[in-house]
Amino acid sequence: MEPVPRPARYPFSTNGIRRDSDGIARYEDLPRSLVAVLRHWAETTPGSEAVIEVGGPRLTYRELYEQASRVAGGLRAEGLSSGDRVALRYPAGVQWVLAFWGTLLAGGIPVAVNTRFTEHEVSFVLGDADVTIDLGPDTVLPDGEPTAPSDPSSGDVAAIFYTSGTTGHPKGVPTTHEAFLSNAETMIRCLGETREIGARLRTLISVPLFHVTGCNSQLLTAAYAGGASIVLPALDLQVLLDTIQRERITFLVTVPAVYALLLRHPGFAGADTSSVRWVGYGGAPIAASLVHALRDAFPRCQVFNGYGMTETASLMTVLPNDEAAEHADSVGYSVPVVDLAVAPLDQPNRGELLARGPNVMTGYWRRPDANAEALAGGWLHTGDIVEVDADGRVVIVDRLKDIINRGGENISSVEVENALSDAPGVAEVTAVGVPDDVMGEKVGVVLVPTDPARLDVDAVLAHARVRLADYKLPEYVCVLDSPLPRNAGGKVRKNEVRQMAVWRSTTS
């Protein structure tokens, strides 16, 4: 497979990169591990702010290291051994951050669990990851005598994040220290900076920490550079706006839908946004008009689009500031240590996007069946169908995976369908994305009842509420009096479903 060529005027620094015998490009002189990074800043800039919870505690690097060491001691006192998994189910904030770093210092592997999962989904993840200690939302943070930190190497697994696949079952993605650190170095380079940015990097984390954007591209990137992470426990636009001003935020990342809402907020017009230097977005399409609006709203900032996956520890591509409006439909160029390739399909000029790099997973957690397909030929098969122009810009045009993208949240259509398939009165069900101006897509379900006269849609939705996280719940419903259209192989023809559906909102 031939990598997609890069343009002569490639926009990111490629200094200090080597290509090993396995064909993978790697950054030279990365720290050995995340543990080494935290220890470095605790020793060299102990008084610099590391983590601030909006409305909560503020920790310097010395305080973060010392308190995380106590968490590590508490975990070991509870029987944690090297390589054991620890589930992180705290809400976003300093407690989650201390649990993450404490687990690493103890030699354990944090398992980031989606806090919006239902009990059934949480139970699956805890069992699949074979969790030794579950730090649930009501669990007291372990505390013990400070302990000598573990000394992992770059290839050791640092954490496991879970992602929903087209089968509807979450899959664990083991992520190495090298993968986390490679993504952090990529982030810094794509900002046009070097690691010496230090305390000038003050990132406001308004997306969940159990997502690779919030954890990898913000929390860990700030830690890598010696900057500060300001964590918003819950998305509140007024609090977000106040925090930008009070904390002199320099780096924002969220989905386009949130920016659109923020710019419409009545308090935005008089806000001081002069501290903001970088505005990143991704996870959903963005209009050129919104890019221009962001530049007007944050006049000293650079804007950029980023694209990645849990399987790639976040970034695969970035569209830089000077092309953000002109090529708003593109997710940009491959980042410095990621190679991209395109596996041709039967459509001209289109194919499935493939990726390889030090940040790309080597396999799903205990899923050899999924690995054979996802990593065929030594490349990650993303499931996204793309077009690549002559300059190497990537445009995502479709999906092979049956996924609904709701404001950056990937929702498996199959998972929604499975949850409703045994709902009372339902003979057939299919789930599709319904276009939405703010969220990009919302979940729509088409139901075929066993008896049209007796179908209780409210009962079907109540059935879904105990099986699906809130963001996965259907927000539109259509009831058909005929079977779902299927192809010769028995698969539902979803394009036809979208054309024939007459949607009714479930929230109005």
C-alpha cells in the first residue's frame, strides 16, 4: 500500500523524525513514558499550575505529583499489581485526573469508562477489561502512603479507552505511552509551537475526559508541555465563557455545534476573548461561515480542524489555519508521523482511509476477530470513505461503518437497533442519522410494528431508555406500515429508508 504523498509545502515541522525498519515514522527523543513526564515537571517547575477544576481544586505540578503518589499508594494497599486494570468512572475534574495519574504511578492501567453508559454497558466494560479496582462515581479516591512510581517503557500499555464498533459492542483500545506522547508532540507541532511553550498553554477542557480529545489532545498534551488543563465538569455555556476570561485560556477544543451555540450566547458579545490563540474543532462537519465567525469572535486565534479516532490516540490529520475556511470541507493533511493510504473501492476517486503510525493501536483488547479486519496488511482500516486531492488534503465523504455522528459522539446504529429489536410491538427497526443544523446528526429510528393499531411509541422509547445512554436515544421516530426495504443479501437499504421516512420528534 502506497502512502498518500504530502505536498511540497507541507505545513507542519518534520524535524527530529526517523523511520524505523518496520516502516513506521517516529519522533526522536520523546520522553520514556507519561510517568517520566509528570515527574519531570514536578521537579523542574513544581509551582506551575497543572490542573484546575472549574469551581473546584487547583493543583500545581508538585501537588499533582504528590497527591497522585498517595493515590498510587492507596491502590497498591488495595491489592493492585503491575498491569492490573483500574476503571475510571468519576466525573470530569481533579478527582478523575488524580485517579488517572495515580493508577499510572502505581503501575496499573487506567480504563476510561464513558460516564454516560447505562449500567448494562458499564458492566460489559468492567468484565471485558477484567477490572481489578472499580473507581465508580461514589467511590472514595484511594489514599495511602506515597509510593515509588513505576518505570514503564514507551511500548507498555498506558491506558485503555473504549469505542463502539458496528457490532454494537464497545471495543477496548490499549494505548501505549509512545502513542500518547506521539499524539502530544503532534498537537504541539500542529499549533506551530515547540515543547518549550510551557505555561503559555492553558487549555479549557469542555469535552469528556473519557474521550481521546479531552484526555489525549488536551489533558496529556498540556502535561507533556508543562502547561495547564482547566477542566469544566459539565458543559455550561455561561461558565465556559466566564472561564475563558477568568483563566486567560489560550487553547479551545470542541465540536462545531458547541461553538455555534457559544457564538449565539447572549453574553458572548461583550466577552474578552483576547487570550485565545488556538481554536480547534473536529468530530463533525463545519461550515465555512462558522470558520469565519470563529475568526471574528477570537481575533487573535488560529483555527484548525482535526480528525482522529480512539484507535489512533486522537489525531491523524489536521487542516491548518490558513486553509480552514477555503477548504472547510476537508480534515486536512496527515500529521507528521502518520502515514495515510487509500484502499480503492468500486467508486472512482474514492476509497477507505488507512493509517499507520506510532500512535495507531496494535490491536483491540482481547478481540483477535476484530483485529484481523481492522489491521489487515499492517494498516488501520478506519471505515471512513475519503477523497484525497492532488495536494494531499483528505475529504471524508461517507462511512463504511454504520455510525451516527451526533455532535462528535459516534453512535453505533446496530447498538440502537439491538436495543429496540425486542421492544413491545416492534417487528422491525432500523436506525439512521437525521441531519441537524446544530448537532450534525441525531438518532432517528424507523419502526415496523407487529400490529400498527396497537404500537405504543412511548413504550418503545421507555424500553430504549433503560438500555441506551441518553445521547444514543432516538430523537426522531417514523412508523411504517410496510416492511423495511432490503437488498438481495437481506441488508436494509438505508438510503431508501432516509428518503421515505417522515420524521416525528420524540422531544417535542
